[in-house]
Amino acid sequence: MKKESKKSKIAIQPVGDRILVKPEEPSDERSPAGIIIPDTAQKEKPERGRVIAVGPGKRGDDNELIPVAVKVGDTVMFSKYGYDEVKIDDEEYYIISESNILAVIK
């Protein structure tokens, strides 16, 4: 296996306009009133994550390749139910179609 950089230690390449995302880890948050909400009380999966790998893009009607708009390292917000969960080396990742990416967080 080819040695990867420390930033990306997995060797997976999404196809088409799919994107591999590492979901953000849940953390203790505060409510607007200052009450700490522990991660055990948050039952929903995160809807944000960091882009780990991107596919080459999809083909348009004229068969021209349309590249993916996000890049590796971007933090993105995505649809709540618009992803497939995969486990790689005991870590959870999401594979998301570009159409399910809602925004890039700067």
C-alpha cells in the first residue's frame, strides 16, 4: 500500500460527483441560555463534516466533465438524510452526492 500523507491516510477515490466526508465529532454545546448540552443528549447525526476526497465530477448533456465544486479540506454542510455511511479502518465516513452538499463553511 502506498504511504499517504498524515492529512489523508485512506486510499479511497469516490466516483462521479460523489464526495467522501469525515463527519464532525459531537461535542458539548451550550444553549442560548448558557446551559451545557452534553453529546449524549444529541441524538441526531452531524450535518457537517470535512471533505476527505472528491470524485472527478459528472458528465453533462454534451458529455463534457463538470468538476465537483468542493475541494479536499473544505468544511461542508449537507442534507440530513442525503448520504451513505461507510466504515474505513474503524472510522465512520459519509459518501455524499454533490447535489446533497448545501454549503461550504468558511
